[in-house]
Amino acid sequence: MTTKKSWIGAIQHEYDNGDAYGADGATLEGLRTEDQIFVETAPTSANHVMRLTDMFERSLRRITVADIDDPSPELALITYATYGRLVFAMQSTGWVTANEWTLYAWIADTPAEDIPYTISAVDGTGTWIALAGKYVQGPMHVSSLGVDGLFSAVGGSVTSITTAVDTVLRTILTEGTRYAIDTPYAERAHAMVETTDASQTVAGTMTTVSGRSYILEIIILARRTGGANIGGSLGDTNSYKLTGTFKNISGTLTQVGTTTEVFSDEDAGSWSVALGVSSLSIQVLVTGAANTNIRWAVFCSQYRID
């Protein structure tokens, strides 16, 4: 057919692209190998090959953000932003916000910044647009029971919509009758925090609502991951189960009775856990040890009634 040329460095090779490989009869190509090709550097030109690393790094990337309500500091650090690139931003600390996420796409346009719905690049070359998750830029159509409903927000506020959806989701069918189950209610959440000293640290926070009573079952699992403290060993593990009852009356949150420690299994007796109140929030409090890196995982079952 046609004589083609290929190069390995400065060494030139010629072949006829009408010829075939003897093993399987496939047409000759510029490069063929029975094994993988190892490429050390990332592509910098439109004609360069893309590695799996580049695909995850440049096409779809997961990042952890400190505040899902304002992920602009982390998004600003991302390089190789090209049209259509996706970033999955997740907040992995906190209590209510643990594991909340928003999916962003990159566009070359520069509309007015409206964090967290639109986030401008630091160099002014484009914008991150919220597509899905906690935040969505623009109206959203949702089909439920065959009815197409339009959800929209004014000025970024979705409080009234969230309330409406919450009410709908709490309506169930029981023996042919509709019951609105605003009360009682149960849900689960989890959070994680790391400590390096003996200071009391907030590992989880749950905001309460006036006119409701709550009981929490908390399981806490703690593991030493490092640190210079010579006491104890790497991998030391403590576990606890706590229960506590709380009430919010006219905007004042108080604990009913005291926190009950159902059980504790401990390698390190100096570590401790507690429940506390801060304004309208119930807090899970953990205390580690000096010069000791400890990872705390908190699992909460919440039961409440209006």
C-alpha cells in the first residue's frame, strides 16, 4: 500500500502498511508490542498518549475539601483544567457535613463567581460549575410518581425547597392510608478526626431543632497511627459506646441526666470520650495523648421525637 515511517528516538524504521503480521494477519502498525509500554512523564501536547494516571488526574478527579460550602481553595490548586473536566469534591470531616459532596465540571467561560455554585479559576481562564450533589448550578427537573417537577432557587437559598422535600419524603403509604411521619424519626451518621495531643477535640457535631427531644447511641473506635510518645504501641486501639438524651425547648438545648458509657475496651487508659452541649449542637468530644497520633472514627445512631 504505502510506505510509512516510525521512529524510536532518532532511529527511523520503514514499513508497508499494507503488509500483515505473520502471527495473526493483522495490518502492520507504527508500533506493536505484546507487553505494556511504560511512560514516565505526563502528556504536554495534544498528540501525546494518556496514561491511566493522567485519565484519573485530568478527566475525573476526587479531592477532599475542608468546607463543602466553599471548596474554592482546593479547586484553585488543580492544574490541567480543560473543558469538560470533572472533579468530585468531598468533605470527609465534621458531623452533619461528613461525606457530603458536589460534582464540578470545568468550562472555559467566566460567568460571575457564586461560591459554591460557580467558582472562578485563580488565573481567570475558566470556571468550575456545580453539576450534582449538595449544590447544583441552575434549575433541576425531578420526576417523581410520573410528575415532572421544577426545583429552583433564588439567591442561592434552598431552605424552603429542602423543607418541602423533607416533608414529602416523610410521607409513606401504610395499609392504604397516608401518614406524615414527622415524628418519630431515626437516622445514622459518621465522622472522623485525628488528634496529636491531649487536648479535648470535637470529633462530631449535630445541630438540634427547637421542640425536639433526642437520644443518641454513639460508637467510637480509636487507633494509634504514629507519634513520638514512648508509652504504648503503634496500632493501640480503644472502643467505646455512649448513650445520651437531650432536649431543645424554645431554642435552649440541655442534656437530660448524664452520659452513659455502655462499654469501653481499651489498650490506652489515658484516652477518653464524652458528650457535650455547645449552643444548639450536641458534640462528641475525644481526648488523646501528648505526642500521639490517634485516628478517631465516630458512628452515631440518632433517634428523635417532636
